[in-house]
Amino acid sequence: MRALTGDLLLAAWEAGTRARPEPRRPVALLSVALPGSDPGALAALPVAERDLLLLRLRQLTFGPDLAVFATCPDCTERLEFTLRADEMAGRLEAVTAAMAAGPVEWTENGHRYRLRPATTDDLIASLAAPGSAAAQELLLARCLQIESERAVSSPQALLAPAGAASRFEQLHVDAELRCGIDCPGCSGHQVLDIDIARFLWREVAAAATRLLGEIHLLASAYGWREQDIVSLSPHRRAAYLELVGA
């Protein structure tokens, strides 16, 4: 895995900007960071495994600490706190190891059920659903395989059983990155979801925008090519920018 710096940062930002719909963005970033990787294979990874790769990429590119900013839903107080990427990665490592053991399987009313973790491909497919409830049903249907041990009278007999949704939620609950924080404004305890794919993309987009600004200033001042500027180390580039500002 390669850190997203210089040319790679701009390539990742460009790939992520072109990626549509939004769930394709993490795959675009990983495709740049992992030379020779297959985007199709990355999109077929369980979301927990994909997010683990994104956390490792985040550590490699921006460091171990995630500065998180949020708003208290009760009093609108601004919340600021820091999370450790390695701690979140450790949790996902345990989750992905458990998922690697195989899908969840059970037998009910003469049918065999096999439930696998959701992937990026599944998330993209669910966007075509007309609403959130339909999207959840489509997501479950894609991840659930049903085999009948006996003849069935109608297709409805092979629909997902009532408990499948709760099994699906249980399969993914440990893979959801959350953190608890006490609001300094109202003292309420808030549990916040951390979307590492969206978080990393925002950091990549911000860093790429800064780099493009630096390229513009140095190219305007010295007439250098973009490739010459991005190949400079950050410290040397900062030194030239300071001279330009002087």
C-alpha cells in the first residue's frame, strides 16, 4: 500500500472526483494506493474489510490521529475530539477475522439459509431502491442465499424469514465504527457514527486542493512544471512558498 502524497494524492483525488455514485469513491482511493489491484475485487470485499484497508491508508497518508468535528444533536454545541486509527483498525481486524470464517448459516422451516457480509457492490445496487426500507430489503436479498430442502408452492415461500433482518444487523453491528462522547454544552452522552470512507475522502480532497494551490503559486512564480513541483518534498515545497510570500 502506498501513501497518497504528491502525484498519487492528485491521482486519488481525480479518481474519487470522477467516481459515481459516492460508494465508488473508497474503491477509487484504494485502487490508487494498491498498485495492481482489481477495482472489481475491491468492490466485492466485505465493507468491514474495505474499511480496514481505508484505515490503514489513512494512517499511512495522514498519520495515526483522526481529528473529528461534529455537532451535538441535542444542543448544537460543536464537538471536537481525537480518535486513534490503530484502535479502530484493531476492532475491524477482529471483525474481519470472524467474517473470514464463512457466512452465517441456519436451517428454518425446511429451508437452508446462508447470509454473507455486505459489499460495496451491494451498497451501490441498493441505491436503485425507491426508499430506505426498499434499499434495506434489496441489500438483504443480495446477501441472503436460500436453498429449499423440499418443493415449494410459490416463490413467496423462498422469501427471507422474519429473523433474517436481525441476523443481518448482528452480522454487521460490530463493523460499524462508533464513538461515545459527553457534550460539554448539555452534558448529554452522544454516540456518533464514524464513516471512515467519507472521512478519508474529505481529507484527500482538502489535501489535494491545498497541493493544487501550492502548484499554482510556484508555477506562477518560477515557471516550473507540475511534475517538478509535486516531486519536491513537502518541506522543500514549503520553503519555496515562504520565499514566494516574502
